Amino acid sequence: MTERAGRPIGARAIYLWAVRHMRDTPCVAEALKQKRLAFGTVDSWLLWHLSETRRVVTTPTNATSCGAYDLRQHSYIGDWLDAQEFPQELLPTLMEDADEFGHTRSDLIGIRVPIMASMGDQLAGLVGLGCHDSGQAMCVHGTGSFVDLVIGQERPAQPGAVEATFTMTAWRKGGCSDFAVETYAATTGSALNWLCADMRWFDDARQISALAAEAGGARGICFMPTLTGLRQPVMVPAARASLTGLSMTHTREELAYAVLGGIAQSVVSCVEADELVAGKQMHELVAGGGLSSSDPLLRMQADLGGVPVRRMPDAERASLRGTAFMAGARGLMWSDLSQARSTLPPGETFEPSLSEDERLSRRAGWHAAISDEIGRTRAGVYDNRPPLPGSGG
């Protein structure tokens, strides 16, 4: 199923949630009985209410995340849905991300214009930041940090090789799908918020960045920002965060540098997971989101990843811009996405400055720290459980 859907299908699938409500929630069950029930994601709801056509539809960049979309066939995985007793007549019609969705309702929004694209937010941002070429990756820093690696129209070489790394339809138009591989570090921006708001070690994220810019390095301090568990290289939900290597000779600037260094290391681990699943190397990382304003962080990402990191301006509107690119690149405004991308400013590029030996040494240190944490967690150090079999505890 992972090869077909791009992800494991489990208890969090929205179809299972819907079946339960159709069975156990009286108003939903009655609507189903009376054939008044519709089903879809937020794009389906918006297009139903805001377009004249009143069709229940969705697109691959939204359907991919729901767990029953066959990446290979641009269709639903009907046998799995039947096994869950989900009524397939309720499924929203699959369209493309660049398609004819009708016209807007002038009575609601005051203007009647054609709707020519609809995309999921994260993947629209990928297009809007100009990540269109195989080997380009996008890193969006929010409370967590998502990393999406574009792999083109070939599917990944090793789907499912990393548990928390998924294959997505990056966009679909003209009967062809381009794919991306995605993973994320769950606590990056939220880790900084915790250090500032709860621990009160710093005033805010801007101060952390400013202090880190004054440091020459971390001098052996290691911050592992796994505050809600570990995702890469393996899923260990019970893993803990850590701050190690401190002495009385360390400065606040070095501590700030180590904090950003832990985030940069986590992002590079996401890149490595994407590369393993895709069977393809990243050659450029395009950064957006709140933490992308930090020069020290992006320099660390470039150094530890060994590839240029480019910060794009106006990243806050990347999703809106990407959907506009998709609509306009059908001959309306541009001949293709590459021509649409030419309208973007170049951004600011951070080139790697570490030698390959030094980069690999720092990555090896990070992997060793992660391995130690996995060992502690499996040995039951944090909760007095008996050691897991084979943990060595």
C-alpha cells in the first residue's frame, strides 16, 4: 500500500473517521440515508460554496494526504475503501491541480472569474517558491520544519524505506503528475518558543539568532530538539530532547549557536531521509517560513547539508503564488512553470563553507547522539519500564 498511496494507511485515515460518524452520529447517518451527505477536504468545501458549479471535487495535492489516493493511477484505492465499508459514491471527483473548476459566485465575493487551479497549501508553497526541478528541495520553517524534495515524474526508488517519509503528488497538470518526497522535524520553531516562553532562557527567536551570529561555534554543546519524540532516522515517539556538553566556560552566545545548530542538524536529517526514499540527491534547498529569516541558521543548514541554501523573499504568500503559477502556466500568462518561475526574485543564497571531512564529522557526531538517545529510550530509562528486547539494557 505504501508504494500505491505513498504512505502507510492506518487509523488516522479520514475515511475511517468518516465511516465511524456515518455509523455512530445520528445526524450524519440520517443525511447519508437521505442522500444529503457530501464528503471531502477543505478544498472540496470551498469549491462547493464559492463556485457556481456546486460539484464535490478535490485535487491530487489534497487527496494525497488522505491516504487512499493511488499515486500511480490518479485514482482512489477502491479495494481498501471497500474493506473499510466507505461508500465510494461519496468520494469527491478527482480533478487536476490545474483544471477547470467553474467560476466564482459573484453574489458571494462580488466578482465572477474562472477558477483554474486548486492546490494543497504545502505543495502550492513548493511551486510558489520556485522548486520545480528534480533535486530541488523546499524547507518551510514553522512550529516544525517540513522538507519536500522534488523528484519529477519518476516515483521514488525506495517507498517506505523511512517510516516517517511520504511520497506526495507535488502537482498534476496536463495528465502528468510530478512527485515529491516529504518529511519533517516536529519541533523546531516550537522548540525555540519553549526555550523563550517556558524556560525563559532568551527573549525571543530573534535574540537567539542575534546571539548565535556573535558566536564562533558551539564548542561542544549539543541541543537535540526532539521535544515530542524522534522521527528521523526512525520513529521513536518516546525519545526525549537533550542539551549536553555544557561547562561553566560556555557563553550564552555559544548556547544560542548550539540551539540553532540542533535545528539545522534536524533539517539535514530530513533531507537525508528524503534522499534515501527518492534515490535522488538534493542539489539546492530553498528556505521559507519564520526561521528562514535567521542568517546563522541558514548558514548552518548549508554547511551541514553540503549544498546551497536559498532564502526566498515574500515566502508568506508562496502558497497563493504557487496556485496562481499553476493556473497561469497553461498559456494564460506563461507557457509553463519555468516561465512563471522567472518572475521570482533570485533570493539570497548561503553557500557551504565547511570541508567535506568536517561536514561528515559533525554529521557523525549528530548520528551518534541520536543513537544514544534511541538506546536510552528503548532501555526504559525515562519511565522505569523493563528494557525492550535487544536493547542491551
